[in-house]
Amino acid sequence: MSASNRGVIAVGLIVIIAIAGLGVYFLFVAPPGPTTTTTTTTTTTTTTTGNPNPYDVAIVFATGGLGDKSFNDAAYQGAVDAHDQLGIEFTYVEPQSVTEFEGYIRDYTRHVGYDDPYDLIICVGFTQADALGTVANETESAGQAYAIIDMFMSPAAYPTITSLLFNENEGAALVGAFAGLMTTTNKVAIAAAYQNDMFDRFAGGYVFGANWSNPGIAGDSTHTAPYNCTVAYVGSDWRAFTDIPAATILADALYDAQGNDIVFAATGRAGLGVINTAKVLNETLAHPAWAIGVDSPQMYLGTANPSAPDAPTSVITSMLKRVDVAVFDAIKNATTTGHTPGVWSGTVANGGLDYEINANLRVIPQHILDLVDDFKAAISNGSIVVPSDLYWIP
């Protein structure tokens, strides 16, 4: 397929948010509503129809779906950028359960209804690893290029798959440093989706960053205990990503019962429950209730009217995980120079991870910005190595 084909993709409201340290503006393009979702039907045969494939790329989103203001929306943004800048066309589906992944990946692999394959099939999220591994090993999948976000799949075992990975611990450390510097109660927390290796990276980095900027808040001089830095989980499996009610209950306990004034909402769509709770409790608690966003710029969500955001916001910053950049790069490689399997890594040093600053919604004191910038530089040049696990647990 040619990458020069152009078509029309419906997009909604564009919110432009400045991001410090990147030297660019992040354009969040609100995804289309559910009526634009491409759906597929699982089948066992490939039909030759004399019908060329109008799409270059197919995307299987994570179960949180579009409109999560976070992980999926960032991936969608990368595809929109590839459409606008490279002329690629893409189609997608929004599974509701992990049990649907294998069927959708297989249907796209068979390019049902079209004569030619996709240049790339992108699987959004580590929960698709088992399904992708099954399909990629099937004989009829030979030659089909894939990419998966947030899961390492060995190039030796899966030579057609590119793994798009991030050092989440580094980005979490940056916003943890903000929390340590801005807390008024000297008690901060992270609300992660559930415990696994990835969220251990989030939690370990956040605790480490808070302790770097506020020694003792997350442990003693040997950094062996998280004292006033709470690590909590919304659920126990992938359903936590969309469980806004559970995240709301957890956030209420973290802010009110435990006295944390800053909570890092590292839980995809469910993080909206944390942010909304912060907005409500800011009106009633004696101490501030501030949130930290994740993946995409979310400071606007903490304002009274996110559709027309204006200061103040209850979201003091967001950890930016540039999934949009990873998706764009993967699409560019597959449609212009040819798919190269292997690993793409997003780090603080290469701009794959950063933090949000929006002075129009909340002014952060300059001395805090300077300290976090120094921390960021030290992580970038390797003089500070951020732990990638729950390092205080023996």
C-alpha cells in the first residue's frame, strides 16, 4: 500500500497545551464518538474480493477505549499525526474485554474483505500480549508486521513484532519530585491500576522522586520504607483501568481518611475518578486535594469546566508518556522505510517521558521548576538512576 493515500478522519475539539522541556506543543485531538468505531467479525477464512485495502494501519485499542483522556487517546493522537503528516489511513476497533483481542487481531491479520494486508497492526497495551503471540505464531500470519505497546516480545521468538516500551519509573520520578515539593501535609500517594511489573515501575519511581525532593517523606535515610508515601491499587486485574467508581472510593480514602494532599492517578480511564474526587474535596477539606495526571496532559481536567479550561486546576502536573510519538514512529517506519522488528524505548533522555506544565491553569513557583529540571537533567545524563521496582520491600 502507498503511504500517500489521503482521506478524511473525523476529529473533534483540539486543546493545545504547552509542555515544558519539549519545545513543542502537544495537540490533543479529541477522538470521534463511538459511532465512528470500526468493528470486525471473527471469521475463519480469507475471501478474495477484488477489493484493495483502503487502510495502511489497523489499531486494536486497550479495553479502556477512546475518550479515556489518557493512554488510548494518546495512541489515537499518534495515528492522527501520521495521517496528517504522512498521509496514512487507519482503521481501529475498541474491544470491551481481553477475551476479544485474539479475534480482532486475527481478523486484521487476515485482512477480511480486502485483498492486501495492512502495513502494520498496532496492539495498544500489555494485556494484548498473549493474544498477539498466539496470532503472530500462526502460519497465515507470516510477513504481517505488528507493534505492541508496553510489552517486550522477544524479536527472536516473534520476528515480526516491534515492542514499544517506556521507562515509566523515570517519568513517575519527575512527578514524584513535584509531589514532594508541593505537599502541604507531607503525605502523598499513588493510585495505580493494579500491581504488576509496569505499575511497580510507576510506584517505585514516584516514591523515589518524592523522597529525592523531600527526604524522609518516602523513607528513612536508607530509603527502605515508604512512610508517608502511600502506594494503593484500584483493583486486581485489567478491569481496574475502567473502574471509575472504585477509583473514586479509593481517592476519597486517600485524601480524606489518610490525609494525603497529592495523589498520582496512574490508572488510565479510572484516573478520572481520582481527578473528579480532588475537585470535589477541594471545596470541603482543610488541606488541598490535588491530583497528578498520567500519560496525556490532564491539567485541564482539574478545572471547573474542562471544555473551556480556566485557572485554577486541581491537577498540578501530569506524567507525560509519549505514546503518540511511539505510535507515529512505528507507523512511519512501517509505511515509509519498511517495518523493522525490535524494541523502541521511551526515556526521559530521548523525550519519551516528561511532565506537564501549564502556567495558564496553575503557576508553579520557579524554585520548584528549577529543582525538578535539575532532577530531570540528572536522570537524563545517567548520574541518577531511578529504581524500577518496589525497592523498599525486601
